[in-house]
Amino acid sequence: MKRISKSEIATFGENTRLVIGGREPSDYHGFVNPPVYHGSTVLAPTVKDLLGHTQRYAYGRRGTPTSDAFDEAMRALDGSAGVVTCPSGLSAVSTALLSCLSAGDHLLMVDTTYLPTRNFCDRVLTRLNIETTYYDPLVGAGIEQLLRPNTRAVYLEAPGSQSFEMQDIPAIAGIAHKHGATVLLDNTWATPLFFDAFGHGVDLSIQAGTKYIVGHSDAMFGVVSASRKAWPALKAYYGDSGLCVGPDDIFLAMRGLRTLGVRLRQHQDSALRVARWLASRPEVQHVLHPALDSDPGHAIWKRDFKGSSGLFSIILQPAPDAAVAAFLDELKFFGLGYSWGGYESLAIPFDCKEYRTATDWNPGGPGVRLHVGLEDVADLIADLDAGLARFRALSVP
Ligand SMILES: *Cc1c(COP(=O)(O)O)cnc(C)c1O
């Protein structure tokens, strides 16, 4: 096989990049996958080499051939200037924020952010004298009115956590940059395959790798990818903070990455079929899924995104909690559990009322978030059909 240069990789299609990124079998005796290095200490041949840092690797925490292979595969996918890996998605969020914020700074955070991200801002950033203002995800160019002289970062998540509002990412990024603020995006839902963060003005793109990158619900993982401008500060903070990921989890993440394209397209197709079926049901008031034409965020989604993943929500007709429990408790294929992005279907009831502060959450009925896995769609629909019959039986007429 011919060796492929890193610059040439960027010219290939995304599935080709997923397959060949971070891999050079001739360097490891022809084995297809890079070896997994378990290690802390790295020996130097002489004092001169030890003190002069003449070797590529100096210490396990500072990078290994295993972590380098993942970082390179991820860069081949998302076109970033640099990548760091973190032990969870939430640690990727906190790493990205702390890489660009200091005491006295102001952060604009989308109101529909993942709840633990909000908790980090309210509990940790507050303690560091970094002030957070939450903003409406639909603010668009109106973000300009919220910027202050000390606003150093604007954080987005699209679609919104649980409620799936789309954000006008290029409009917000353009204004943030005009004021010198760093633009951060939690891009876990779309992944780099379905949303090109750096092509739309994002400086720091976050992936909860636990979800679609790992893809099998068997490891925790996070990634922060940086633009050229944001990379030096991210790299420096990451090195100083002591973060690193164990080699076996990196191995699982890299294994997941190879099949991300086919899995995500199947999640997309199956979720759309389930979502359209749910939209036709009398028990369902709304389906919150930006790839449906009826969704208020559809035009933005269509303009900026290349696909949709397996996660969306529904708002049921008003009903007592017991009806929602009857719907969910007896499902055969949709497990009741947090997280998502694995091969299996999941469901959780949700209510954003308690924690949204810049917007009102009042959808007029109970919310259920679904992750559509890789099971056969006919089986999933039959499962939901039986669940909605149980829901209807306990709904007040
Ligand atoms: C799950 C999730 C996270 C956090 O990831 P963990 O690996 O669970 O820490 C961050 N952002 C979004 C959008 C998520 O869904």
C-alpha cells in the first residue's frame, strides 16, 4: 500500500477520511489498527536526550502514539488545527471554557445548553469570578445587544438540549468575532459529519465522544477541536490542567470513529421514519426535530447542516404523569436511561421548566426525548404504538 500524506488526506471524502485517518499499518508490521500503548514513564537513552526533550514522547500524560493516532484521525475528519481528548464530554466542555476565560470575563451561554454545562457555569465559573448571561437560542443577530466590553466567549449548542431549537450559528459567530470573543459550540448532536463547525465560524468545537464517536455505550469520552486561532490557548490549558484519557478508552473511541458515517446515516434515516410516524399520531402534539419541514428551526437546519442524528423529542397531549409512565415503563426496545448515541434506542421523560432562565418552557404537555437506535424501524414503531395505547388509556379525556 502506498503511504498517504496528511495533506492529501484532506482531499478525500469524509468516509474515506474516517477509515484512513490516524493510521499507517506499515509502521506497525502491517496490522490494520495502531497498537494501544499503556504507559507513564518514557525512557531516554542519555541525560542529554532526557533534559533536551529530544524524543517525540516524554511522559504518558503528555501524549502517546495512541492519543496521537486519535487526534490525527479526528483532525482528518473535522479539519481543525488541533484536538485534545478528555475523560468525558462534560470535561471537554469545562476544558474548552477554561481555555479561553479568566477572572473578570463575561460569558454568553445559550439557555438551551446541556444542563451539566449550565451547572458548571453557575457553580464553578461563578466561583472564579466569571459571569454568565444566558440568552435565547433564537437570538440570532440580536446577540449584539448582549455583548459587553468584557464578553470573552459566546457558547452555542444546536439543536438545543431536550427542546431542539436551532441557532443561527454564522450570524452569532460573525458578531462575536467582531467583538473579539471566542465562539464555542457543543456539536455532539450533529458530529463533524453533519455540521462543519469550523466552516461556520466556530473556534472551539466540543464533542461528547461518549455519544456517537464511541457509539456503543461502553466508554466515557470527550473531544475539543480548535481553530488555528484558538489552538495555542487550548493546548496550553490542556497541558497545565493534567487531563489525559486512558489508552483503552481512546482505542474504543477510535474504533467507533471508523464506523461513524454508516451508523449516523442509519440513525438519521430510522429517526426520521419514527419521527414522521409520531407526527401523525393523535397522542402527539409536536415532534421537535429540525429535519422535519414543520419544525420552526427547519430552514436554518437545511441551510447549515448536512444531516440529522437519532435524537429528538416529542410533546404529548396533556396527561397525568401516570400515563407517561405507562407509555415508557413497558417499552421493549427503548431503554430508560440517560446518555445516547449508542446502537440502542432510549427514552426519557423531560421538563425544562425548572432550569431555563432566559426563555419560558411551556409546551402544553409532557415531553419525552427519544434516541432511535439501530434496531428495525418496524419493531420500534410497534413498540411505540403499544406504548401510546397505554398512554391513551390513562389520559384524561
Ligand atoms: C452527554 C452530553 C454531554 C456530556 O457528555 P458526558 O460524556 O456524559 O460527560 C455534553 N453535551 C451534550 C450535548 C451531551 O449530550
